[in-house]
Amino acid sequence: MNQVHLIQKKRDGHELTDRELDFLISGYVSEEIPEYQISALLMAIYFQGMTPKETATLTRVMRDSGIVLNHSAISGFKVDKHSTGGVGDKVSLILAPLIASTGLYVPMISGRALAHTGGTLDKLEAIPGFRTNLSLDELESGLEKVGAVLVGQTADLTPADKKLYALRDATATVNSIPLITASILSKKMAEGIDALVLDVKAGSGAIFEEKDKAWELARMLVGTATHFDLPTTAIVTNMEQPLGNAIGNWLETKEAIETLQGNGPADLVELTFALCAQMLVLGKKVETVAEGFDVLQEKIASGEAFDKFLEIVELHGGDTSVVKNPQSYPTSEFKFEVKSEKNGYVAGLHSREIGVTSMALGAGRASVADGIDYTCGILLHKKVGDSVAEGEVVATAYSNSQDRLEANKAHLLSAVTISEEKPPIEPLIYARIDASGEAKWDSERKAFG
């Protein structure tokens, strides 16, 4: 089998066989096929796409490039959630303990911040002492003991994905729906889960700004997961403005803590509950999403969800005293307030621009090797549709570098739009897509369809 011939075959729009894809990906992982040839293959896939069969095969090959976890020794339903990435998205920090408090198990493998989107691991590591690099034995024992673990991808899990993702990032082929699908599902299936819920975001802060692309990705994710008999639900959600009020690692962790204590912003609570409720339906803990909302609210009100978060932090070696007293955490030295220049309404909070600005203040990384300042970020005091008076503060930026703050004031100001008329409000949750079809979200009834 010749890799040049196979690259040409894909370049010309033909379908690669299972054996051919196995040869190419396995050869790359074993370093028998050089990086420059796989770069050419990725570009061919980017422009020619992949058939559903090819996408499923690529997913399987990537999953099987490393170990596949098996939690059969733990009696209980294992379920996870994955987000395609957004600004202010700290849902995983709330979702994992909330779901674990209901008796389901969450073996969550997460990622780090890159470009304008935040990373779950960085937010958790803002808690002093929190270790996300648990061994596989620690992962298994911790999952059985506490019900949830939140770790990074190890060298043994989907090494093909790790290599391919870095190459996609370097070759401008990240935004390929088949490649995204295989990357997400190979990792999630390697976790050894019984079901999966996906948060597929659309809007200025998402991987795809175009809604139709988000829907296409959601359908391909669900279709590919169904091929492997993995019950999967995708929820398409709005990322035109940041989720919640906090952007930046500790700021988001603190907001997650507040949400677990019953004091979270409405949009963050609604989305987290919608995702969690769907997990409860898949795990047969409830029959409807509305019933799931009731169960989740009870877990928050009773303190069980927050207590479970403390257990998770302790399991990972984190300092629970900081979680119990977030006000004790250090704050950034410098800040800048964005004030409204007129009376009116907040008409826009451009997610991508706000995410990029937060990163530039020190909260994110432009490359994997960059460091992070956990205290930096942005707090929103108003959301789209809120009224605002002249001189009222809409957002506050925090940094430990005055130079960075000065350099990014204009970017933050450009991300905020004030209008005289109240703008139309886009829904936070658009729809659910699963093997049975598609249904719109009804926030009043807390139901799909």
C-alpha cells in the first residue's frame, strides 16, 4: 500500500477504505509515515470531506490507537458531556459534581485553553494543588469512590488524536467537520462510557459561527456515535455572547462554585440543567427533561452537588478551603471598566472578541507552551437585552500587566454594543438532535419539542 497514491485518491474526492485509513493513521502514529504526508492528507480531507463510513472508520482507528477504558468493575451508568468550545463555558465544573450527586458516574477527559476558548483543566488547576494528571489507576479508583473525575488526555489514550490535533492546528485544518467528529468521539469512546451528551455551539465565540455548520456537525456526531451503538444526544446552543458573567480561569471557577451553591447566572443554570437533565434521561434516572430539572434543583438546594464538588477537589489534591472561601483567592493588580456612553440597552457582547481579549490579558494561551495567569479575565455586569444608563459599568477587565490592559482596552470596547432600542433576544438553546430526530427547545416547559 502506497501513501502517496492514497493521498492522491482522497485529493481527487474518492472514498478511502477501512484498510487504507488504518494504514495511514497507524503509520503516522508509529512514525513510519512522515508528518508532511499526513498534512497533505488532512488538507485533502478538509477540501473533499469524508463519507459517513470514512468518518466512522477514522473514529474507530483513532480510538483504537491507544487503550480503551473499561469500567465494568464499577456497577453503575457512566455518562459524559463534551462541548465544542466557547467563551465563559464553565459548565463541566458544575455538571460533573451535579450528575455524580444523582448516582451516575462521570469519567470526564477534558482539554486546555487554546486561542479564544477556555479550557476545563486550566479552570480546575486555578484551585491550588488540583491535579488533572491522574494515573489510570487513580482515575478508576477515584471514579468508583467519588463518582466523577476530571482529567487530561494521557499518552495512552487516543495518541492518534493527540498527534493529529496538533497537526490540524498547524495546518489550518481544524474546522473540518469529519475531523472534528473523529477527534471528539474517539476520545469519548475511549473513556468507556455508556452514553454521551454534546453541547454543539453556534455563534461568534464558537468553532463555527454559522448555525447551519453547527447543525451539520451535531448531525454527524450523532450519526457517527449511533454507528458505534453509543446513545448520544447533541444540543445546539447559542455562543453569540459569553456564557454566564465570568471569563477567565479563576473567575469562571468562582462562578461555578456560586452556581453549585444556588447563586449562578440564569443562562449558565439553564444550559447546565438542560445538559444534565438529558444525561439523567439517558441514564434512566428520570423520564423527562422537566423531571430532571426538578431533581437537579433539589441537589443544588440540599447542598449535595456542592459537597460532591468538594469531594472531587479533595480527590484531585486541591485546596478545599479556597473552594469554601473563594474571597480568599488573590486578585489581579489592575483593572479597567467599560462604561456605557449613553442610556439604552446592551445590543451585543461579541464572544470571540471578548475571548481573545481575555486571552491577551493573560487568561489564555496562543500556543500550548504559553503560561496562564489564573486571576486575569473579564467580568460582565450586563448581558444582551439588559438596560444600561450612561456611565454605568458594563464589563470589567482584570490583568496583572498594566501594559496588557492598556493594549487591549480598544478591543474590549469594540466588543460591546449599546443601542437605543431593546434588541431581539436569541434563544440560548436551539434544539436537540438524537437518533430519533430533532426537536426545538421550549424554555418555559423545560422540554424539547
